[in-house]
Amino acid sequence: MPRQQKKRLGTGAICSVIKRFLHPSRTIQEKYQNITSYDRLEGLIALRQEEKTIRNRACASIVFRHADFEGIELYCSERYAIVTEEGSPAEFFEGNAAPDAGNDGQASVQGGDDDLRGIPVVTDDIQENIARLRAEGYGVDDDNDPAPENVPNNNNNTANNNTIYQGWGSQTVCHRRSQGHRFENARLSQHPLNNRRMTWFLHFLPVQFLQDIVLVETNKNIEGKPVEWPELLRFIGLLLLMSTVITGYDRRSWFDHTEPNEFGGAPFRLHKYMTRHRFENILSALRYTNQPFPPYQDKFHQVRQLLDAWNNHMASIFIASWISCLDESMSSWTSRWTCPGWMYVPRKPHPMGNEYHTICCGLSGIMYGLELVEGKDRPNQMPAPAHNNLGATCALLLRLTKSIWSTGKVVILDSGFCVLKAIIELKKKGVYASALIKKRRYWPRDVPGDDIRRHFVCKEVGHTDRLPGVSDGTPFDIFAMKEPDYVMMLMSTYGSLIEPPDAKVNYRGSRDENNLTTFKYMEVISNHYQFRGAVDEHNAKRHDGGTGCGISLEASWGTTRWENRVFSFILAISEVNAFLGRRYFHDVEPELQIDFRRKLSMELILYMDEINDDRNNVQRPTTRRMACHDLKTAPVYSKFLEGRWVRCTKRPHQQFTCSEQNCTRRIRTYCTCSPHQWRCTQCYAIHYARVVRDI
């Protein structure tokens, strides 16, 4: 059937344009609050073709008028205008080409902006980048910036008269051990039904939310038949499978009907599992909330329900070990104009995108809590976050550690969270903490950093000491250790000067220069070095699958819809959690994470076939044994292996040799009583006659 000719653009044509591509953008935003990536403005009447400057770049544009904007001309790039009704043929624009970029779900450009105009220019001078982006009003998380509570010009930063320090080494008791807290392993409150990779993956996803919210809302916008749960899993499996190779392939090449070759195109084809049209339809129809928009603009509305569902699900199924690590994670998104809460974090391998504060179990490595940094894009009309009256850093730590309150567990913090009031409040909630002390322009409030340095001037390398103190009636300690070039300091509410039983010998200096020093870390310092990288290791697995080549779901899933990137972030975290959880809780053979992802993706893809086969193979009760015998043709691409049909053949109608003795016929038929044996029509007749004779 020939393709329908696209309607041509000209004066008087009635057009449809995605609202976020219309200009002047401020006029559009004032008229329509909470614009999503797929909202369109219908009924635009084309006036003329004109060159306009859009985001500091000249491009061919179409000028419109609309009934909602009396006396105001709207315009957009020509390629975004979709003609719904042609004007007079005499008024067609010269050289007009039918636009091809109006579908929300069909764009496949990494970074969320198809012409890359929103990507900031980043030079090798980090300080210059920070200053420029801050001047432009964008969020920057600089490693040298102090926590808000530690800035001297704040109203609440005066010296705390309730903080009193005692003499060096005057206390030797561990406050955590004295309360009888144990060193517990991570646990699952609910265990997966089996050890399949797909089962573990779904165990760490909010399946109920995906079925009740995502699936229902997606079906309200889907073209064609509704999406069922097995098909959604196949869709996710296809996305994961595409993320097992280095990116750079056009999405269409994955669904070509040509044979893969070494000179071009994707390394394998996916059309036998799902057509490209169906894949694009599902992608463009995905929705992540069923809540109505608030009366004010909330750029994060589309994903709030998804993030809350994931956090609540992890709190209900996972119990962290005795020690955790809290740090930052990045979800890459290069365009600052299309990303709510966009941040520049220069110390991260992926410095641009959304920043999340995350917490991971120290022993298992499983991530079980996250919070998106909203920054200036958070609506002022929303209620303040929980515990915000205690300060930004303190409130953040309390929210992320809520699932381990009153457990006596430990959380490891880097210098960005080193606020004395925060670790004291954590202690009041039954959570012990240690934070790295670093001078970020200023010493943390109530920390005598210069005095501690002077105390270690004449100490040997490796010497460790403890400065106990009391703040608001809660005891804490500062542990310090002499390094060759500096003094390492940790603020902690647990620990002592005892060497752990498994402490390793550390070396400083050189044997050749006769200045080699050996020593062992004390408990708090040893725990800091051992568990401080839990979040970073989780991030590394998510970003490159253990390959070091940047192979990740976020990199391969190119999209212009920011909420899809948040969903891919959740899927990637859950995949890493499944990989780590299966390895930690079950004695399985070691495997690379990229191999785990390949096998997981195939299990998700083939699950739909398993369900269909189960439905087709349900035997109805009969009174005659011969009802179990019928000659059937095998499903396409399939063989009967381990009790089920598995799509594993190279060709859709692959033929096999008949299983009966001395028969060499090539067929693809079988008897329903024994689908694992191939039988031709002649051998089936003999088999059936034998069954009748034996009755």
C-alpha cells in the first residue's frame, strides 16, 4: 500500500505544534502552565515563512496566529510544524518539505535537545565554567562550596555555646558499642520467588505502581491495541538489550528487516520481537502519573509519583546492613533548557544533568533511597520539605536515612555533608554517622580545624588521636590521623581508637629513601576508606555496566522527553540492584554485569512468549486420552527447551529432522503429547495408530 502523501505547508494552512517549540516562549508559558513534552497547540494558522533567531541561532521559521493570542504572532522552527489542513495550493511555500520531527516519541537524540543548542560550552577551566553558569542562573554543585549551615555570614552560624570539647584521648568508649548494637548483614523482608534475573529485576522495581499507574495511563494515550504487562516488559527488555553495545546506531537500524553485517547498522535486529511502529507508539505514549496538575507550575510533576513509588517500594522490601554510604549520583542530560533542576557538578564523570542524593548499603552495594535536587525550579507554592526548619543539610540527611531510624546503624558522609548539627540530629534519631572534615573556604561550624592541625605538627605519620566533645547534650568525637602532607579529620558519633580485626597494613613513604612508615587504620578511619565509595561504585556500574566503555541505558535511550530520562534512571538503578542483590543473597557463579544485562533483557523479551505459550498449552479436561494427541506446527523462531517454547532459531520457519528412527524428513511439526520430538505427518500417523492400539 503506498504511503499517504504528507500535507504541504503554506499560507492559510492549519497547523499543530508542540507547545514547548513555540515562541515567544515566555508568552506561551504565561498562557499555559505545566506544559509537558507532548502537549500540542492545535488550530495555528500559518501566515508566512520567515527567518527568525531562536536561541541565538538563525533558522527557517513559520509565523502563525491563533485565537488564544489576539494581536500576537507566534513562530517556531519550520520542521516542528505539522499540517492538519492545507491552505490554497497557490500559497504553498517554495521548497517546502514535509516536516518529520513532530512525534514526541520518535526523536532519538542524546541529551534531550535535537539541535544541541542547549548544551553549555565547557572548557578545561573549571572555575570559569562555574562562574559563567552561575551568572546565567543555573545550579552548580562545587566541591569547594561549604554547606549552607557552615557559612559564617548566616544568622545561625554563631559559636555554639552548647558545644564543649574535652582533652585529646580522654575518652576510649565507642558510643555505638556501648548501646549493644550489632554488625548486621543486609536482609530482604520479601524474597524473590526464584533466582531468575528477571525476577530479581522486578523485585527491585515498584511493579504495582507500574501496573496500576504507568500501564493504565500509557494505554490512555497509545495508538492501536492496549499495552499489556508482558508487552511492557518486552519493551523494557528491548531497551536494555540495545544498551548492551556501544551507542551510535539510529533506532531504525535496530528494526530493519535486513541481515546484520559488519559494515553498518545495528549488530542485531529486533523486528521479530516488536515492530518499530509499535515500539515508537509505546515510547511516545509512556506516562508516569495519574495525578492532576496543581494550580501552579510544577516542572517535576510528571515524575514525583514515580520517584516516591520507588523509594516506598525499596523501604518495604530491603533492610540495609549496619553501615551505609550517602553521596551524590548524576543522571546525564546535556541540554539545560529542557531539564528541570539542571545542575553542573564538575567533580563527577558526567557533570551535566540531574543531581540525586542517594544512599547505598555498604555491604551489599544496593541503593535504597534517592532524592532529586530540584534547586531553583522547585515551586514556591509547594510545602517545605520535611525537617527543613533544621537546615538544608540536616533535613536532607534525615529524609534519606528515615528507613534506618532507631536501628543504631552507621552512615558514611563526605565533606559536603559535614555539619555538626546534622550528625547530632541523626544521633537523636538512632543513626550514627561519620563525616569527612574538609576546609571548604571555611571550617565546619564548631570545628577547631586550625587547632587540630597544630596538635599534629610534631606527630609521626600514621598517628591517630581522638578529640571528644559534647553538643546539645549529645557526645561526639573528632578522629584525626597524620598524613605526610595533611591531617585527615572525621567527625563521628561512633567508634574508638581500636584497630579492626581485619585491618590491613598501610604504607607511606618509600623504602629507597629510608622514610617508609607502616601503620593500621583505626576503626572509624578504616570504615570511611572501606565504604565511602559504595555510591560511586553503584554509579559506575550504572554508567558503563562494568565495561569502562560508557555502555548504559541512559546513553542508548536517546529521548527529548525529560521524564523518560528519569524512568531510565530508575530502570538502570534497579538493574544494578538486581545484579548486586542476586550476587549478595545467593551463591551464584560470578558474571560480568554486561552479561547479566544481556541475559536479563532476553528473559524480559521472551516472557511474553512464555505467557502466550502457557495460555495456549492449558489442557482442557477430557474423557479420552486421544484428545492429548494432535499434530501442530511449532511457533516461529522457536524450539521446545526445558518445558517451554524458546525463541532461539535463526530463521522464523526453521526446519528440523524428524525424531523417529530412520526418518530423514525435514519438518517443523510435532505431536502435542511430546512437543520436544519432531514428527512428520507419516510418522505421526504411525504414532497415533500405536496410541489407539494401546488404549
